[in-house]
Amino acid sequence: MEPTPNAPADETALNAAFEAKIAAGDSIEPKDWMPERYRKQLTRMMSQHAHSEIVGMLPEGNWITRAPSLRRKMSLIAKVQDEAGHGLYIYCGTETLGVDRFDLYNQLLDGSAKYSSIFNYPTLSWADMGVIGWLVDGAAIVNQTVLAKTSYGPYARAMVRICKEENFHKRQGYEICATLAAGTPAQREMLQDAVNRFWWPALMMFGPSDKDSPNSAELLRWRVKRKTNDELRQRFVNLTVPQAQAIGITLPDPDLRYNEATKNWDFGEIDWAEFFEVIKGNGPCNKERLAARNKAHDDGRWVREAATAYAEKQAKKRQTEAA
Amino acid sequence: MTAKAAGHDDEPGIAAGEAAAGTRPVAGARRAALGDPLVELLFRLGDDRLILGHRLSELTGHGPILEEDIATANMALDLIGQAASMLKLAGELEGKGRDEDALAYFRDAVQFRNCLLVEQPNGDFAQTMARQFLFDAYSVLLLDELSRASHAGIAAVAAKSLKEAKYHLRHSSEWVLRLGDGTDESHARMQRAIGALWRFTGELFVADEVEAAAAAKGAAVDLSGVQARWDTMVDDVLARATLRRPTDTAMQRGGRSGRHTEHLGHLLATMQIVARSHPGATW
């Protein structure tokens, strides 16, 4: 980047050092100087990621009480619990950029922050628990494996850890799908219906097409992103098609075919109008998801106040005893 | 109206007090015959934990703070895991080929043996934690006794569950303290919750023929001893939390013989819907 003409001399030098680090492939750490724009982009990406984990608890939480076996019930609770842990972990990671997680959380609650569009779709059958693990966690892994090499150190390290658990979730989800696929006709139908509903939204998880992705170029140059949205989407399709074939599931795209020349699975046009509607807040469950988070937050207010009051009383008591 | 319906031609002789051919005699026992006491005991233990774990799992993602979401999910996981081990053992001892899933998903409310306390709705966070605390204190004391049972299978599952139950008790009693001695509002809510749930605590300590018969088969529990220690434990936490111990002594009971509150049926309707909609399917 050309130093801006009116930047102070020391900032020019700092910026040069930052750019040199990026060029050398070194990671940027919290104490390092970084351009405000870099800090902002990282804050945006990491907080969106944390919000997605938290909102993502809701569609799966919706089926915990109806899970059809004790083993499935336990693994679903554990999965949603992991998501809460990921959310907490990434919120804390975001704090290394000098923001307060409660401010970020308030942006989620008031609807000004974004989170992954996929969680604005409803979960309508037990098969959705398999398909979310397989496709949604599968797509997240494709994204996050690359993010594990992102230039910001704390985010990269968080991704390494989170990817391990996401891989486990994905295997678990795919195993649910494989069990349903080998099950009764009603179970197979339930699975196919879930795949039909989640396939296209899963492809949308990689974000807008490269030509419509305003942040991509800058993020790639800073090595925050390592691959473009379209490259990652293609990688996901290439990985997923054979998995669908292995369990005899149809993907709802008549244009899906193997391209011998590119060695890619070509796929049909994504309904970007739907994507942008969901992003704008008009997806099937946007209002419900935010309402659920707000209700939990509002219902919990007196609990948080009580915990603070109690902690203060205890601290005072300890002071008195010490005196 | 058809002639047949009008004339009641085919109806059994109800008016004459006669039993229709092949049906049961009209005069019966006051209570159903007792089955294997160890199976009954394991149903009680397993169902308590299954139903409470399910109740906690309803809250996943809706807690007052993120850290509490994680803790609640953790307790739900522990309890359902304990229930699975206990019901598995019950099924093996019963010998009718029912595994833990058959027992969890294909019994009706009247066949569940959990106490009334655990099936009560989550209510506000004070009610959730009051229910947890009252149960955890009982659970720790009961499992401690059972971990020394001469029946190896029951002793093993009790010992493993006891470790988790102690952690739960620490967590729930900390919340009773925080809410009881927090703000005026939290104090009032916790006092109300303890008051609302108190009538379901007496049942925990009522010894019946199952306890006596189970003791003879290697799983003895001294419920009056458990009650005395529970009283001390609960009184101590309530006092430190600046809460009053309720004075009402009228207790509800029935869970151990399948006579539940109306809440259980709704809980089971949700829990069992998918499994029962696809009988014979594997998941």
C-alpha cells in the first residue's frame, strides 16, 4: 500500500514494517502495530464468526428435545455446547483487537451485526441435524481450514482448534445421514428433503461471487483470506458430490456435472436474490433467531445483576475480614 | 338410530354386574404387584436423571449468559449419560430385551418412575437452579450410599455418577447463594422458587417396599439417614443464601408409582415423537 500523503512519518515506517511482515508470511500479533483498516476488517470477520456460532446454536437446539435416541441426544447437546464454546473463544479472540465482547454482542442483539446466513433457515426434521453437520459444518471447515493460515495470529490459532471439533461434528452429521440413507423409506425421504432444502443455502455460505465481494481483494492482499469465495465454494462442491454419491443422495441441481477439462464439478447458478434477501434480514427465520437471542438476554438480565451484586458483597466481606 | 344400538343387544351385561368373558375380575389389588426391586430401583434412578437432563437440555442456547449455557448443557449431558447407563442395566436385569432407548422412548408416562420434582418445568432461572439444587443434594447423598452397594453393577454406576453429581451440587448451590444473596429481585425469585418446589421434596425420602426388597438384593439405601443429611445440607445453603426454609409440610407424591404431574406427558410427547413415529427404525 502506498503510504497516505498526510500520514505521520512514524506511521509510514510502521506501515512499511507491517506490510513487510505480511509479505514474508509472518503472523500479526495483538501487540504489533496494524493499520486501522486491518483491525476493522479482522474485528468484523471475527465477530461475525462468533455471532454465527451463537446464533447457530438455535436451529440445532430446536431438535435436542426430540432427538430419537439417547446417543443422538447426547451428541447433539455436546455439539451445541461446542458451538457456545467456539463463540466464547472467538469473542475473547476479538478482544485482542481492542474491542469489548459485550459491545459486539449488543450489535448482534440490535440487528446491526451480521452472522452466517445459513442459520436463518428453519430446521424442519430430524434429518436436518445430519445435513447441517454434513453440509453446513462441511462448508465451515473448507472456510476455516484456510483461515487457520490467516495472517492474524490469534484468529489463526483459534481456527486450528475449532477446526478439529468441526471435523468431528461433520463426521457425526455425515454418519447420521448415512444411517438415514440406509434406513426405512420414510427416513430416506426425510434425508432427501433436508438435502434439498440445505444444499443451496450451504453453497451461499461462502459469500457472494468474487465479482460482487467488495472486501475480498484487500483481505487477500493482507493474507487475511487465502482463497476467494468462489475457489472455496468450488472446493466444497468437489468434496461433497462424491459423499452424496456414496450414500445415494441426489443433489438438487440439474446442472451438476463433472468437467473433465477442469477436473471440477460444475454447478448451476446460485439464486443471489435469495442470498441478499436473507442477508438483509428477510430470510425465513431472521426475526425468530434475533428474537430468541434477545429473549434469552432480557430474561437473563436479573440473573447477571444478581451475580454482580453477590460478587461485590463477597469482595466487601473479604475486605472487612482482612481489615 | 339402528335397532341394534337402541336395543343394546350386543352389550355385555354391565347392569347385572357380570364380567364379560375373558376380562379381569372387578375386585382387584390396591397396588400393582412389585416387579424385580433392582429393576424398579434402576428405573427410579435412571428416570430421575433422564427427565431432569431433558429439562435442562430444553434450555440449551437460551441461558442468561454464555458460560451458563455451557454449564447447563454439561449437566444435561452428564445426567442423560447416567440415565443411559442405569436404564441399560435395568433392561439387562429385566431380561425382556429392552435397551435404554426402548425404555426411554417406548414407555408411557405412567410407566416412568421419576420423582415429581424433576419433571417440573424450568420456569425462570431461579426455579431451574432451585430444582437442580434440591435434587443434587439428594442425588449426591443417595449415590454415595449406592456406591457402596454390594451389587457390583449398581455400585459402579453410582460411583461414576457420584463424581458428576458433586460437581452439579457445587454449581447449583453456588447459584442458590448468588441469587438468594444477590439483589432484592433475585432473592424474591429464589425464595418463590424454593417455596413452589418444596412440596415435591418429601417424596424423595419415602421408603416403600422397593427399598426394602432392593436392600435384600444388595442395594441398600437408608432413606431416613439420607433425609437427615439432606436437611442439614439444604438448611446450611439456605441460611447462607439468606433464604427461609419453607414451613409447609403438605407433600405431593406419586412419581415412584407412575402417578405424575400433568407436566410429564407433555415432556414425553416431545421427547418420544420422532422415535415413535418410526417404530423399528435405527438412528
